[in-house]
Amino acid sequence: MELQVWNHRGNLANTKRAIAEGELTLGFIGGSITDARPRHNWPEPVIAWFVDTYPGVRIVVENAAIGATGSDLAVFRAKRDLIDRGCHIVFVDYAVNDNDVPTERRTRTREGLLRQLLADGERDVVLAHTFSQDMYEPMMAGEQPSSVAELEALAEHYSIGSVWMGLYAMRQVQRGLMRWEEWLPDNLHPTNRGSLAYGESVIRYLKQELAADKVLTESRAARTLIEPINSLHWGNAVTMPLTAALTEGPWTIRRWPYYEWVDRVLDTTAPGARLTIPFEGRGIALAIDFGKATAEIRYRLDGGEWRVYELERPDWNGNDGWLRLLTISDELTVGEHQLELETFLGSGTNNKGTNLRLAIIGIIP
């Protein structure tokens, strides 16, 4: 079977309705390829197309993508950054950033994210698959990389449309319409030209879906959210206030001016500083501002043995600036639990500090 760039499933009823009413809010979530900060990524030509095509409609943009993050962190951000902001359509890009995550874990987080976005029936969802170098061989062999295939299985289950932007761009290279280095000079992040190709593929999808002669069918609000594929999905994940953490040592809660998506952090610079977080559910995850100056962390659950959380510090990461999710567990017995956490200075060559800046306390019920 030939690989498909476009898969038209369901409809964009909420998007059409918003356009008819005169105000459309576009949402984007994903990693660095979708992140708004470079100002040339593929959402930009898509946004420009909406503005040009619907001059009488107010277009609002909520780009919640953050580089070097996956669908696990997105689960804890979707409500605040997309749902509560009234997005009528959300483009989801996690084929690349979830690529190295084990299948079981990424199935839980991806399905949880999609169920959150679809639950109230107020928005349409489109999957947008990008490209990384390790997808090259299966694609050249006419196969879907596993990360893409698993997303497509979810899209089929929930009747969500999808655009394989990476396949569209690769076919342009194969046809001699674009050089590889124009697309991906580092084999991952598109240039302006590569981003335009990604955007073109999405625009072609939208033109067909939003054509005037396409019948407007019922919105998702008229349907019941179907049973999940994975019963351990993170669709019911919630966040706890930072004030729920009990502190020992010099901690402060600070307004955090370095992330557009973080309001405040629970902050310490002291080795030996401790947190105790009581929670109810089957799992807990912590989002922190991470880098080479971040403390090492040891933790224990329910008074058990202390464990060290293995924190890889890539060379590209600075002293801070990576909003990283540390999943302590999502397989506890459902009930009341307690997490204890302590900071210390590690002995690794890339460990240069004892900072801990906690941005999100995420609970998996």
C-alpha cells in the first residue's frame, strides 16, 4: 500500500462553525519543529493562509509548542494552554519528539492528550507528523515508522485527520523540487524552505476539508467519547498547585519570566532541600526547568527506599532552559500516596549546580 500524506477522517465542523461566526482560534502543540519562537516554522504559513483566505474573520493563535518536549508534558499543559483558551482546531505534532519513548508509555500519553482535546466536543484535532533522520530507512522502504504508525492507529480510532508533512517534504526532495539541505540542514529542523513545504501540505489538507461544497456535519459535541485503546491513558491527568508541596529548607515560589508557558516555579538553590507531596492517584510527574546547573534528585514513594532519578544532561542543554518532565511513576495502586524528594550535587562532569525549579506537579488518577 502506498504511503499517504493526507488522511481525511471525520470533519472540521468546529472550525467551519467558528469561521462562520467570525472568530477562529488556532492551536498548535508539539516540539521544536512547531515551536513559535524561531518565527519561521510551519505554523506560520498555515496561519498566513487562514488570514488571507478568511479576511473577515478574526484569527487568534495559541502556539503552545515547546522544543525538546513530548506528549507526556503536553498532557499537563493542554487544559491551560489550549482548551481554556478556546481553540477551535488543534494541530498535534509528536511523531518526532515521542520517537525514542517506549511504545507503551507514548501510547498512554498520546491517547491521554487526544482524549483531553476531544472530550468536550468543542474543537477539531489534526495530527501533523514531522521527520527525523531515523525515519528515513522505513520510509524509503515504503513503511510507516513505528512512531507514525502508532499515531495513525489513534487517529483511525478517534476519526482524526492527519497530515504526514515529513513524507510530503521527502517527496519534494525525491522529485528534485527541493534540496535536502534546504529542507533539513541538520537532518531534523527545517529551514524556511522546509517549513514552507510542511505548511503547504497542511494547507492542501485544509483546502479540501474546508471547501465550500463540503457538507457541514455534526460537531463532536453530539457524540460520546469512545472507549480508549489503552485503559492506562493519561486523559484524566490533572495538576496540583505548587502550594500543595510541603517544603524543608530554603524554598521560594517565584513568578518565572523565562517561559511563556510557566507562571510560577517552586525554587531552591540549596543542596539537601526537600519536598513532600501527598497525592491521590496512580502516578505523579514533575515538570522542572532543567539544565547543567540543575541539582541531582533522589526520591522515595510511600516511605520506601530512596532512589536516584537518572538525569541525562545533553551537551546542547545550557545551565537551564529545558522544561523537562520527570515521571516518577504511573503504575501505582490507585489511592493515597506520598512522594518525598531531596536535592544533592552530583559527581558528573555536566552537573554544575544544585538548583531545582519546579513548574508543574502532575497527577495521574
